[in-house]
Amino acid sequence: MGFSAFGVLTLSYILFVSFSLATPSSSFHENFVNCFYFKANLSHPNSQVLFTKNSSSYSSVLQSAAQNLRFSTTSTPKPQLIVKPTHESHIQAAIVCSKKHGLQLRARSGGHDYEGLSYVSDVPFIIVDLANLRSVRIDIEDESAWVESGATVGELYYRIAEKSKVYAFPAGSSLTVGVGGHFSGGGFGTIFRKYGLAADNVVDARIIDVNGRVLDRQSMGEDLFWAIRGGGGGGGGSFGVVVSWKIKLVPVPSIVTICSVQKTLEQGATKLLYKWQTVADKLPEDLFLHATIGVVDASQNANKSKTILVSFDGLFLGGVEELLPLVQESFPELDLEHGDCLEMSWIESVLPFVGFSVHESIDVLLNRTQQSISFFKAKSDYVEEPIPGAGLQGLMEILLEDEAAYMILTPYGGKMSAISDSETPFPHRSGIIYKILYMVSWETNKETKDHISWMRKLYAYMKPYVSKSPRAAYVNYRDLDLGRNKNGGNTSYAQASVWGLKYFKNNFKRLAHIKTNTDPSNFFRNEQSIPLFPLSEKKQGN
């Protein structure tokens, strides 16, 4: 999903109570459990696959992939049951039995949904936790791999490197992100200017639909295959539960170069950032150079005062002797020197972009747990014209108000500009200079209101400087401030367009048509799932 800098409910209660009164817990559990075990052809009971609230492992399984502490409080709605499948048949049974008993189903791969939608719901629901479905089968000769949705990005990278050091995959730098959600929303990383998004490099998939059928690309059809490669929602958000993905591996040189240059406000960071805006998307596609903006306190600053630090961090698919003259010609103001760079293999370059030392063993890629978990709130934007100096200056002043915040500016151009906006549901291609991730994190729940209020202030300030009509957003940086569906599942297409056009622009209508054809009962839904298309318009052929 995003990058880190180098070395950086009253209504829900009523619904729940009314459901519990209508369906006594013991009877509900017995009925669902019997249904599940019968459909899954499992011996009864199986404490490693199905977890009720009475199970000793229920809480640990629930929290195992809850990445945002905002959704791990005592008041957070909890699932009726958790299914942790070890086989596709377990997912099929969970879908069939959830429909029969009137439950929502939330599929979770890595738990990184920024608004917790893969493991939280305001109506009675179950979680299908895909953590056990995480095999990665690499075929170097075919330059492809099959990867299950429960695998993390780190596990995928590690398994590729086991087979070859000169192949990679253009996914993200957050290593504990599950590929199920990551691929379904697009997925970008340090080589996406060269090879496009993760979703652009998916060539087949296996999905379990609302009827419990297991479909591959041929049997699901090209419309549904188009929708799941960027249509958002993770494993079970809108169209079904994607169990596995066939991906195309991409070649990388045996030696790549990482580089980093950091400047404070006092060292001219604002002027350098303005220049970066004018060149970052125009650099050769072998060079990725993003900018991270954050606050450093007085103890970390030589001037003994709080300031802003801008870090320009890059990856070049080649050696340092080739990189230096290239940057000198395109961006001499950066003053990049040999000492700012380090050569290594591509798999080793993954580590510093997520905060690990370059000397760390790549075995850390197999760690499914984040280094630290916090409360956080994120938003996103797309920039089509450079923000003027005065706008950047005002931005720095607001950032200084919250030391827990940072921004990551990700340059586009290269392959991203060459792919049509309608090739996949992900529409943010042409005309984009860079994408912004706004992030603020904190340690205790009592701080939540203040930090979210500040984030909304920052977002409001940026309105004149970012994309318009719509003000676009990245679906993998989920933001419920943009709008949400009704709990009852009867949100109209027009109502959902408030947020849907921001994520998908002109692709939103096609997604709604596909949703209507593949899940007409709107079983797979959440607060920002694709809505059904109006039947009246559909009959008119619109």
C-alpha cells in the first residue's frame, strides 16, 4: 500500500441487540455451525477452522491482523464467528451459510484496510480470515506465480527471491499487507513506473462467487476479471472472495541502487520540493524518487527547534555510476552524491523502504506482524499541477501543528502514463504528477478526536492544489470521510457515486453493472462496496 520514510455506536448496538433477541445465541451458533460443517464436509467440531465467541482462541485470532487500533477498542463491533479456512471448500461453506442465516461476510487477508472494513461491521457479520491460505508457487521458466490471497507482500517477495535474484513483482513496500486486498485495489511500489501496478500484472485468478462457485478467468468472464483487478474491496468487498492470483513476474537487474537526500526547512527543503514536483514524473522509468515530509522535534534538529524534514528517497534499476549523471542532468538541485547511494540486489532494496536496516536479513520479509501498531487516520489526493511555493509554505505550517503526521508523495509517469485509464478499474493514470498519502498516528484512544480533526483541517487546506471534479482518492487508502453506504444494503447508485467517483471516476458505472450481474442480491457489501446499478437505467441500455 504506501511507503514509510527511510530509517520513517448506538445504532450498531441496537442492531446487534435486536438480532440477538430474534436469534438466540446458542440456537444461532448451533444452526450456523451445523450448516458450515455439513457444507464444508468437516468433522464436527474443528477448533482450528471455526471460532465462536466462546472459543479460547477467538480474541487472539480476531486481533492477529487488526492493524489499526482505532478498530480494536472494547466498543468496536465484533464478529459472531471467525472462519479461518485451510481449503476453498471452507470459504464456499461460509458464503452459503452466511446467506442462509442473514449475516454479512467480511474477508480479511492482511487486515490493512485503513478503515478496518475487513474485520469490522455495524451489522451482524462473520470474518473469513485467509491467513492460512498463503501459498506462493513460483514458475521462473514461465515467469509467473500463483499466490494465495492470505500471503503477504513480504512473503511473495521472499519466495520469488528464493528462486531468482533477477525477478521481482511491482507490488508495495508495506511488507505485512495481504495480497488479496492489495491487488484488488491496484497496488503500487518502487518499480511501478517501470511495470505498472500489481493489478496490471495479474493474468488469472480464482474467485468464489455469491453462489459458492469457484471460477477462474475463463469461467468468470472478462468483465468480472476486469473488476477484481482494481475494483477495490479486498477479498470479499463487492464481487466475491478472491482466493488466489496468477501474476506475471518482471525482470530486474542483479544490481540496483537506493539513494536518500534529506533537507530541513532551514536547508531549503521547500524550494527543493517545488523543483521535485516539476521533474519526478518525467525521470526515466528505471528511477523512482519519492518525497516524504514529516516533523522533527527540537532534539533531532541541529538548530534546536521543531522543523520539517523532507526526505527524497529513490530506487534505480541499475548501478550508481549510471544513476549519478542521470540525476545531475535532470535534477541537479538535489546535489546527489556517491555517498548518498548504495548498491545491492533488488530484494535487499525492499528493506530500507519499510524502515529496516540494509544489513537486516531478508528473513524479516516472512514476518506477518508489523513492527509497531498504532491508532491512525489516512487520506489521499492526486496532484495534476505543481503546488506553488506559497501553497507549500502554508502546508509546512499546518504540518508543524502535529508531530505525529507525515505525507508521502509518490511520482507517476513512466508506464503509469502509458496505460489507459479504463484498462482496469484503477483510473488514476494520465495527467497525474504524483499521489499524496496523508498519515497521522497516535498511541491512545483519547487522542483520536484531536488527530482526526487536524487531519480533516489539512485535507481542507489542500483542496485548491489537488485534482478536481472529482477530487480523486486511492481506494487502497480507504477513507470513510468521503461517504459510506447504508447498513441495510439499499444504497442507490447515485448515493454511492459521492465516494465511488472519487475512487474510480468513469469506471464506477461499469463496476456497478458488473456488480449487478454477478451479485444481484448485493450479498457482498460493506460501507464502500460497489452498489447495484438502477434497473430502470439498465433496461434503457445506459
